Amino acid sequence: MSEEANSPDGSGKVSRVIRIGTRQSQLARIQTDSVAEKLKELYSDVHLEIVGMTTTGDKILDTALSKIGEKSLFTKELENALERNEVDLVVHSLKDLPTTLPPGFTIGAVLKRENPHDAVVLHPKHKGKTLETLPENSVIGTSSLRRAAQLKKRFPHLTFKDIRGNLNTRLKKLDEKEDYAAIILAAAGLRRMGWESRISQVLEPEDCMYAVGQGALAVEVRARDEDILEMVSVLHDPDTVLRCIAERAFLRHLEGGCSVPVAVHTQLKDSQLYLTGAVYSLDGSDSLKETMQTNVAAAEKSSEGVDERLQRVGVTATKISGEAQDRAERLGVDLAELLLSKGAKEILTVARQLNDAR
């Protein structure tokens, strides 16, 4: 639990200690440090301590994520620490957080989204090429069913193979061996690591739509900690919140997860929120894709108190119009309903069964 400590400047003033939980990987630390810096700017009297942890997903490196079948691979250990009051808040990549959180937890902040698209990182010997111009049967590394399904259909001359490990490990596997011609990674992670120069190609939505919540950071807190919830709520980026609520509602209503290929693309323009969502068979040959929109022009800002029941797909954002959030959530549900009415359930069921049998 947060506690009081004498300030490091020796002035004797009492400052509050807030502990932030994070995964141990370099990218996770960079992301957590960026959140800590923002909090430090806003609350200079708070003393922040960062607590690194290893998660199940960090330990199992020889199996594709979609095969492990655990929804909270990168979040469970962090949530356990939150539950035991060992930390006060946890920083995640939003795309790692299940659309239904365990009871007692909520996402207290969704920060401004980095570029949500996927990026192609080429083996140095293929410098200057694109997925289109890579030689026949070039091997592309990705452990994401969503990326593989879309790219198999779009670039049938390429072969796709699982690759696991954190960003550093995957880049090392690409550069030091001849196993892969290229790997597909989230552009956001590469940019945050300062490796933008390695991006050979950013994949546009027509080539590859992104994962729900991709590119956004989330701060998870205990839902009952009103002071911490209030503290982190200033980090919310309203546009990102509305886009991600729609995306998460779409995924939750489809009952999608890591083990099925589901992709999205959102835009907020002139108070119109556009959501494109798609589901794919594992090889991309069968797919359904639709776009819907809704008006999220803010009604009066909601004056709702902090209450777990006001979570929308795990997000608590009391400073953002409740009506706008409801419309964003409804958009996600409506789009999922539309795809389900056209046979999305069957495509996803077969994808899940085939993936389990792999």
C-alpha cells in the first residue's frame, strides 16, 4: 500500500510513496518510466517507486501465445501484486489486458495512443524491399494469428512462422540468423525503444488492421482506491479512451482473444467515431469486415462518482462524457452483432479449433 516517507531532499516534509508495478522487459520499463515521469510532473510531492516483475508470458518463450490459452499471460502476476497491496498501480500495454478484468480492478487511465499500426522489420540483406517485393517463400516471423491471417491473404507468396520473445530477442533472432526475411512488430514498441530506423514499412489498414488497444498504455488500479483513481485519471486521453472502449466492446462481444484472428481500425473525426472490425480464418481465406460509425459529440461532462459499475469494458473515466463512452461501447457491440449475424461465430469457432489442433 502507498505509504508516507521523508522527502529525499532532507526538508523533513512528508511525501507519499506510490509503487508502480511493471514487467521486467526493457520496453515495459520504458513505458512505465514514461508514465512515472508524467505523474511526477503533475504531482511533484509524490515519491514513485518502480517494482519490476516477471509474468507467465515472459517465462514461456517456446510456445506461441495463441496456444497457451491463458487470457492474462502478461498481467496476472502484476494484478496479484496489486491485490496484495504490494503496488498501487500497474502499467500495461492496453492490448495485453483482457476485455473483462478480475473483480476489484479497473483501468484508471488510457494514455494518448502511439501509432497503432504494425511495422515490417527486414533482415539487413533485404534492405530496401517491402513485403510485396520479397522473394517467393520468404519466411516472415510473427506469433500473432491476427497478423498472419491478414498477411497470408494479402501476400500469398510469403511463408509465416512463429517467433517469440521480447522485442530485443526477436530482433536478435532476425539479425543474427538467416531464418527470417522479416518480422512483424507493433510500430509503437519500436518507436518507444528508439528503434524507428529499423521500420522498413508501416502496414496500412488495407494490408493489416491492428489489435484491439494496440499502441495505447493503460494504468490499472484497485477500483476502490478513489485517491489513486483520481490521481491517474488526469492521464486519460479522451480520443484514445473512446476509440479503445469501442474496440474492446467489439472484441468482448465477439468473445475474441489471443487465440482467434480479430482486427480493428478506429478513427475519431469531427465528433464521428468510425470503427472497422474484422474476423478471419487462420489462413485469411475466409473473413468478414464491416465499418460503422456513431456521433460522440460530448454531452455535458459526467459528474458520476467513482463506482465500479461505471466501468465500460474495464475502463473508468469519470472526467469524460458518460454519454460519449456509452455510445462508443454501443458502437463496438453493434458492429460485433452485425458480424455475428453474418457468420463471424462460425469463422472464429473453426479458427479456435484449428489453432488448438496445431
